[in-house]
Amino acid sequence: MKGMIGIFENNYSRRELKKIEPIVDKIESLEGKYCELSDEELRGKTQEFRDRLKSGEKMDSLLPDIFATVREAAFRVLNKKHYRVQLIGGVVLSQGRIAEMKTGEGKTLVATLPAYLNAIEGRCVHIITTNDYLAKRDRDEMGRVHEFLGLTVGVILNEMSPDVRREQYKCDIVYGTNSEFGFDYLRDNMAKTKSERVQRELGFCIVDEVDSILIDEARTPLIISGEGKKPSKYYITVNEFAKKLKKNVEFEIDRDGKGIALTDSGIKKLEKYFGVENYADYENRDLQHHVTQALRAHFTMHLNKDYIVRKGEIMIVDEFTGRVMEGRRFSEGLHEAIEAKEGVKINKESKTLATITIQNYFRMYQRLSGMSGTAATEENEFQEIYGLDVICIPTNKPVSRVDHKDRVFKYLSDKYDAIIEDIITHHENGQPILVGTSSIQKSEDISYLLKRRGIKHYLLNAKNPEKEAKIVENAGKAGAITIATNMAGRGTDIKLDDESRAAGGLRIIGTDRHEARRIDNQLKGRSGRQGDVGSSQFYVSLQDDLFRVYDSEVFNAVFGKLNIPEHDEIHHKAVFNAIETAQKNIEGNNFETRKNIIGYDDVVNKQRLVIYEQRNMVLDNDNVHDSIISIIKNVINDLYNRCNNGEESSKVIKKYVQLLSKYNITSEKITEEKLMAMKKEDIVPYVQEVTLNKYNNIVENYALYEKEKSILLKNVDEKWIEYLDSMEFLKEGIRLKSYRQQDPVREFQIESSAEFNEMISCIQRETVKELLV
């Protein structure tokens, strides 16, 4: 089946590439024409293209000339001319697709083509990189090509002030990381005045390392947090309780290692420990929440894998890249539970001020595209979530790297012995070696074993990211040994010297198979760039996390029948099949997790867009008086409907007048007696008329137009923050409904819709109350 799927994928790319070939032929045929132009004439093409577009010429007919212009400019400025495969990649990106291009194929240069084309069309172009270093590097180098052609190029860096960011966003093309762009979007929608906003519209986006950003990071939403209440007393006491629990006796962990719950025995122990009669009672909701987070902190979150401790602070480590996720905190009290576990200061609980998933942020761009060396294995997810197809671009030169069959052992210790021998053997030959590990702890284990042998090496992980570029730069030198977590300097090529090539090129050693095949392919792809020689070898033991996470019982049953030798290498086909099965199943589980996250956020996203749209309308209008008038009318009508529940009219009127008074809708003309004497259908219009006459006099006398705006914004922001907080609790509670065969996302949609409508009413009521005080 795998072979058939691969054939279909390749056939699809082949068919699409055939359609692109004539376009590339045309671009290459224009080389002679454009190389004869002076710098001034070449630069003048930018305005010419804009004029031709305005006159009605189609972009498809202009594309060959536009690409030929950029190609010639790159040659003059950088002494680099786009290869044919890079031109193909540029066309794919300009069509709003993903180009899979192997490591070393020059993806950074490829991006100059569609970036220029979309800037010519008038779209704001954002180019996403995985870190600030690459954003600045690419802006400084590739930006020269666009500046030569008369475009402006900016970059967004973490330390930049809002004023500097605003100026950078005015540029035609802007480089930066996904988190910087995403957080700026959220901050813009928290701005108190329109002058505080920094971003322009979300036009065309090119995502470099698209799989890393749109898939790996998509499990962690972007969250802007504010300081909340003091840490709960429960963090310390529940932490002490969690330490005493026994796995598979008082708590159980799901086979994927992420879900965790107390057993009946554990619940009895908890009820005795905390002196509660029934742990499941609603009144124990706060305790339930803290126990869940403490269990996760102690038994599913691991030091030097999921997080590190740096200067007394818990720092999240991205499990796929190995990078520290600066400025991020685990949500829902998990971060505080880990702080209690590690004995560091427990910070004040954070309150979510604004949040959005990676998926929903990037889906707002008018046109989205991406590049990666390893995207094809996730093609279904790119298509289903983002509507993006993947086109596999051939390499400029044939790949000469030799990928060896996995070496498999029963025990971890035997695997490590074989890895060290492999390193020593190839090091003695003068080959550069890159050892890839799946966690910080494993990188340090290998480093320790090499130190015991007195073997010099470099260690690259989330604890020393500042050395990343320098270490990667030297990783291709003869005899260099580099141990790296998955971060492995993505975005920076490992270049070989002549001595390294003669020794056999870069040797890749994978210390285990990752949960995702794509991550393994990324590691292999570090070697063999641009036709270079090289080799890769992965090592696996039956004690690896891969087998534990998927289904250890199933695999133990299979392996128990194979008569596996104690310390010899294993060659059974069943073991190799098991590795592939485990990876595919875990990939499927992870996809479902991300779909689940976006399922919930899709509901909130529709509501978020409504709030942000209304909020921006308030910011962009100098006068919101007409909107306030409508709000006052709505509130008066809504309050009456809340009272009109079928009771006799005297009771309805009594409640109505009390409610009106609660929100400062008062007048000597609005009395129970006056309203009782009126027809039902005349009551609301009468109260509206009296109130609006009174309010308009206040506004005219005290010039409250600016106050109207600020009070409305304040209430929108306060109630939206409260709403986001309530949605977290709703999600946590509603997930239990999945065990009752109910669709939790559907239930969430129904309940959140009712809460959202009530929030809108609350915003209006509180606004009226403050304005009529």
C-alpha cells in the first residue's frame, strides 16, 4: 500500500510539474534579453509591471518576465542565478502551494521570486522563518535583491518596539517568525487607539520550514497572558500528594503517554488525604483541576525533554525542534504545577488576554504558500486544514547520500554501545558526523559517553541556542562531531570542505526513530546537499520511547514470539514492520490531536472575528454615538424581554423598573405607575424615547463622544477576557462528554454560542450603565 500511495503522490507532482515546465522554459528563454539591460532599466521594470497590471494585463502572462527580472537582479546583487528547479519552486509558491525542496536546494533564494511578484500586485508580503537569526539573515541578504528593484524590505525582531515594528510593517516585504507576526495580530486587536496598531492586512505569506510551523507548532496556541490571581494553595498540597502515587495502582496513563487519570484506588486515597466525601462533586471542581495538572506535571511532562529549568524559570521545549519556546507558558495551570514539581517560584496564575491557534492565524492570509524539505508525508493534513497541496520538486543534482537499513537492538545499552562505535569508526576516517537525538537528555547521554572516551565533540541543544549558527557552520569540517537535538540548525546548510568530501561526506547518526517519519527525514536531509556524498544510519532499541508510546503490550506480544537474542543485533522483518507501524499510528494520533484543537478553536475563531471586527470599527470611527444609541435601545428591549416571562403585568413591570434602575436607566418619567398605565407594546418605545432624550442632553452638555468610545472598548475587552477564561473551563468540563458517546466539539459549539450571546448582551448592559451614571 505504501508503494502505491508513493506512486500516486509522485504521479500527481509529475503531472503538475509538466504544466509548470513551459512557464520555466519561457523564463529561461528571457535570460539573454534581461542580461542586456542596464541596472536602471532593470530597476524600471518594477513600475512597468505595476502599470501593465493596472491596464488590465493578467499576472499569468507577466509571470515569466517578472521571474526573469528577479533572476537577473539576484545574479547582479548576490552573484547567484536561480537554477531551473528553483524557478519551478518559485512558480509553485506563486500558485499558493507547498514546494517540497530538499535541504541545500536554495529555498531562501526561491522565495525572492513569488515575494516580488506578489509585492508588484500590491499585496503585503510576509516571509516566515523559524527564528530571529534567520529572519535577519534572510532580510539582510535576500532583501538586497528586492531593494535593488526598488521595493522596501523589513524585518520583525523580538526586541523591537511598537514604533519600529509599525515602520517595518509598512515595507513591501517583511521577514519574521510566526510568533512575532501572530502576537502582533493579537496585540493589534487589543489596541486602545488605531494609532497603536502596527500590522497591515494579511496578504501573501511564504512559510519557510512549513511543516515545522504549520504542523509541529500548531499544537500550541499563541496566547498573550496577563497577571492573574495569586497561586492557589492547592499547587503545593496537590504536588505533595502526587509524589506519593503509584503508577498502574493509583493512576493510569494512556498508551500515547499524554492522557492520565486516577484509578478508584487513587480516588479513595485522595478523598482521605484531602478530607472530601465525594471527589466527583461539582464543589470539588477546583481540586479536580489541580489534581489533573499535577498528575500531568509529574508523570507526562519530563525535564530536559518537554521543558528545562533556566535561572529558576520553567522554559517550554518544542518537542519537534528541540528549541526553547521563548515567552510561552503552558496553559490551564500546568505551568504552575510544573513549577511546584521542580521547586522553583510559583508565579501568579496567568490570565488569557488574547489567543489564537497557528492554524487560524495563517488561514486568514489572502494567499498562503510554504517550503520544506519534508512536507509530502503530511500532505493530507496540509490539504484538510489549510487547503494546500504539496508539489515535490526534483533536486538540482542527484542525491548521492547512502541511507543504511536501521540497526536494531533489544536493550538501550547495546544500542548506545553500537552508536559510540559507529562514531569512533567514522571519526577515525576523518568524516564529519552529526548525531541527531530526540531530546535534550538523550543528547547529554551521548555527550557523556563520548567524554568518557575522551572524544572531542560539540553539543547543540535548547540549553545553548546562542551557539547554534556557529556550531552548524563548523559541522561539515573534517573530523567534526556534532550532537544535536532536532533543532539541528534548520535553515542553515552544513557545508563540506574538500577533506570532508574525500572522507565520505557528512555521516548522519539517528539515535532513535522519532514519532514522525518526517523528523527522521529532516535529519537525513542534513547530508547529501547539492549532490554531496554522505550517509545515514539510524539506531533503534526495543526499549525506545517509540514502542512505549504506541502500544507496548502489542509489541511485547509480537517480540515474545521471535526468540530475540539478548545482546545481538536484531534482523527480524517483523521488528522493522513494527517501527513503521508505530510511526504511522502515532502520526495519525497527533493529527487527530491537532484536529481536535482546531475543532474547538474554529468555534471560538468565528466569535473572535466578530469581536475583532466590531472592535476595529469602533477604533476606526472618531464618533460612535450612533452605535451607542442602538446599544441603549437594545438594552432597554432586552431587559424587558428578560422580565416578560408570563407573570402578571404588575410583577413584570416591577422587575423591569428594578432592572432598568440597576443599569442607571432612570427618570422621574419612568415609574411603575406610568408604565402600568400603558399598553404592553408601548412600554419599550416609551422608555427608549425618554432615556435617549435624557442621554442626548448629557452628551451635548458634556461632550462625551470620546468617552463613549473608551467605555465601549473597555467593556468589550474586559468581557472578552472573561469569556476566554470561561471557555477554558467549559472545554475542560465538556471533554468528559466524549466518554458518554457525545461529540464534545458539538457540545462546546452549542454551549459556547449561548455564552457568547450573553457576553454581547453583558457588554451592552455594562456600557449603558457606565454612560448613564
